[in-house]
Amino acid sequence: MSVQRLVREVIASEFDTTYYLDRYDDVRAVAASAVAFDALDHYLEMGWKEGRDPNADFSTEYYVQSNPDVSMSGINPFFHFLTIGRRKGLSPSLKKRSAGSASDLVYEVIAKEFDCEYYLGTNRDIARVKEANKDFDPIAHYITNGWREGRNPRADFSTSDYMLANPDVVAANLNPFYHYIGSGRREGRSPALPGGFRTRYLRTMRSLPEVVSAWTIPSRPYLPKSSAALAQIISSSAERTHGRIAISLSHDNYIEGMGGVQLCVRQEQQECLALGCSYLNIHPVQPLPILAASENWSAQLVRLVLNGEVIGVTTAANLIAAIEPVATSFTKAAVFVHAMHGLTTEMVLALADAVPDSQTYFWLHDFFSVCPGYNLLRNDITYCGAPSPDSQACSICKYGDSRREHISRFTAMFERARFTVVSPSDATLDLWKKASHLFQGRAIVHPHCALASSPAPTRDATKPIKFAFIGSPTVHKGWPVFKMLADAGCTHQNYQFYYFGMADIGESQIEQVTVSVSLEDRSAMSDALAAHEIDYAIVWSLCPETFCFAAYEAAAAGAYVVTNRDSGNVARMAADKSLGMVLADEHELLEHLNNGFFERHRGKIEPHRGRLDFRCFVRELFGEVQ
């Protein structure tokens, strides 16, 4: 008798076809449409591999979790149970001992080291189920579903880290916490990745070419607008504004974006129109995280937005050819370079040549002119300090290979263009001068906004201490650190954690408050923070911020800014002890949380509330309406 026939005969003796078809709708649908279908064959060929159960008393998933050797061997688990497991007294399923708990080996092993308070504290959706049903068992939930959803059974064990570091456990479809307790710990496997979120990021990091490829959008046919048609449109607009025009360059369509640069460009356009000045924006049709290639730069497609309306797509060559003949009619012209990602330095130089009497300004919204890694994070995770491109540090960074050419192109552009550098903060200008060697002479510090503070009523010291994260929940903005902080404080009755922004952070111990900031409602964030009486804003950028609206919005709301020493302008701002504090690293932050520092410190904060006075540089440049 063949092995396959033996397995079939043994399993057939206890396989329940009715149960199998009733339990699995997709299998029943296939059976209904098939001329000949055998549920037993389905289970033998693929059902058990998909974790399906052959009858009501046997759980395939539970059995392989409870018996890693079976999973590793590739034996059909039901066949193993019928021929070996039952005789050895192995349990066939996750049986209920009493309301909400399970009596089985996996349950008993995990229960000894499971932190229910932590599990409920870090998973608000599970906590709500527990509140509604006192018999609900969080341990059983973790065993059946929680680990698959990436939930952690206790503070020092990361389910996702363990699975990332141990592909054999994943391949065997084993509960990672059970494996760790049963054998992983003894084998020296770590419950979490050393280095935390940084190591996790590096393990999945994509190379720069891979990132560029991911940015590439499917090409579509465009009929580039002719230079003659563009010249007529631009000339007509400039004529209506008495020859006053501002030309800006940015990395994407600022009308559609919601980031800090987009808001700055949008405000610049609004101010120009209010001052009776035409406003032309140029941005790439194909967005990129790097400079566009210099080869055949004149054929690059760019999109044009005039006075807030898209007027079409054209080539860089057509754009220059359109502007050059009408530039003589400009009575006052300025070129603002806000972001160079996806553009070419060659086009910028050609544009400056086409408008020879214009004033040219280069904004330091980031450090892209220093490195393709615009935020100066080595491999997107650690502040590098902008070393020499020939340094060992650059040789181990994903941006190192392309940095020399990148700097060479920016150097050529700055040597020919007569840029006035505009920085939103002193901290940014200081770092840029030190790191770039591009500075040619004139620079202006023009903050995006100014904070005006006034005393506010003292807050109720009996209320919980509220911590907030503001804006984009990304790695470089410090979101993993805030999550770590919230995990550590989730069981503390006097701590509450909030997220303010537009992203969906999912169910967690962090309460989400959706806030959208726009030109029409610039105070939306500070108003929301104040309404929730946030005590501490954790503005934990891993990179040097050139300005950081979030920090100023927090201060305007009366929240105390907590940051790290690498956060650039945030650290410079928080050095004023009336507004915030600067810590060495996340270890000091966690120590402050755990030793009661914030509870002692809150009472010493001088309560204040402020308003932000938003400023636009073009008003100073173009003056009053003509």
C-alpha cells in the first residue's frame, strides 16, 4: 500500500465531509460548481496546508502550533494525530476550560509569561471587547489571532521582530511567542531586534535605485504645449499684472499636496495674487526622490500652474523658449527654487538665463542641495552630520554612490546662478553653510511664522498627563519612538497618548484626532491641541528640521515641546526652557516616563497660550499692490 493511500484511508475514517463543506464557504462553492468534487481530496491536497479543520474536534492550526516538530516535518497534522498524537495524549484542539480561557499546552505555556494588562493597554479594540464581555480572554485571542495581527504579548517581546529575524518560525507557521518560550530563548534567539526600529528598518531597507523605481509612475501620452502658446499665456498674465511675475520651482503639484513645502508655495501664490503679481509654478510630471538625469534635460516634461490653474504640460526646452522672448516685458521678476527633487539643475540655469534681470532665491526647506538624502539621515535612519562624500560614513550609506555627482551638479548651478539663500531658521542656515560649501554671499533668515505667547490659566494637576505626536507618522519624524513611549506608558493610569494628523494609525493605545491644516484654517492644529489640553508634544524628528510647523503649533497650543538634540530647529527652539526641553536620546525619554519625571515637571511649566503669525517672503519683495 502506498503512503498516500495509507494517509487517505486513515484520515477518511474520521473526516467529516458535512462539517468541512458547512465550515468553508469557498470550498462549498467550488463543490457546487464542479462536476465531481471530493472534500477529502481537497483536505489532503491543500486544505490542511491552508489551516482548515477536518472535523469539529480537530484544529489543524492549533495542532501545528502545539507540536512544532510536526510542522517542521511536513506531515499532515491530522494523520499524525490519528496515528501517533492521540496515543501520546496530544490535544487535538484549543478546548475551553471555563468561560474565556483555554486548557491546552500552548495556552498554559504562554499564559505564564503573558502580560494581560499590557495587551489590553496597547490594543484599544481588544480592551473594548473585554469591557463588553468580561469572559473574553486576551490570552486566547493572542493565540488564535493576535500574533498573526502583529500584536505583542508583553513589552519586551516583539511579535513582528521575532518573525522577521526567524524565517524558520514563519515557514513553520508557529506562534512566535510560544516558540520563543519553548525553544527560542534556550537557543539564544532575541525577543526583539537589537537596535529596535532602526534595525527593523535596515533589514527591509530598499536601495536608492529601488526607491527611484518605486516612484516611477506609468507613462502616459502628453501633447507638450508649444512655446508659442505658452508665451502668449504667460505674456497675457504678466501684462495684466504690469509685468510683475514670480516663478517658482517645486517637486510636485502644490495644489494637491498637504505638506509643509506645498503650504509654503500655496501661501506664496496667494500673497503674489493679492499683491497684483502673476505666479507661475513649474514642477516635474514624473516625481522623483533625486535630481532628474542631466542627459537630454531639455526634453523633460514639466507641468505648469499659472495663478493657481494648471495650464498644461510642456518640455523644458519649450518652457525656456516661451519665457525668453516675453521676459523683456517683466518689470519685476523673481525666481524661487523651493525643491529640486525630480528637476534638473540645467533647466534652472537656463531659466535664470532666460530671465536675466530676475532676482533668484534658493529656499532651504531641506538639505537636498547637500545630499540626495535630503534629511541627512544615513540609510534613512541615523543623522550623519553631512560628512565629506569621500568619508567612510558615506561609503556605507545608500546615498553615498550618487552623492559626488549630486554635489557637482549643485555646485555648478550655484556658481552660475546668483542665488540669495533663504533659510527658515538660523539653525538651518548654520548647518547648511557648514555642510554644503555652496554659499556665495547673500543669505536671509525668514521664519515661516512667529510665535506670540501670553499667560494662560493653570491646568488641573489632577488630570492625566497628555502626550501628543503631531503630523506625519513616519520613521524620520520619530513615530516609532512615540509608539515605544506609548507602549511603555500604556498601563500607567495617569498617562494618555494622542496622535493629531490625517494618517490612519489603526487601533492602538494611541487616540487618534483627525486634523487637517490648510491656508483657510492655519490654526486648526494648535486649536485641536489646545482643546485636548495636551501637556507634552513629542516632536522627536531623527533628522535636523529646517523649521517644523508642528513644534510651533504645539507651543501655540500651550504644549511643552520635548525633542532630541539632532532635531535641528526644533532643538534650537526647545532650548528655551519656557517652551520645551532637549533630551539626549530615546533612552532618556523613556527614563523620564518611567521615573515620574513628567508628573513632577508638569507643575513647574509656566502655562501659556499663543498664536502664530504666518509670514510670506514675497510680501517684502513685491511690496504693495500696484
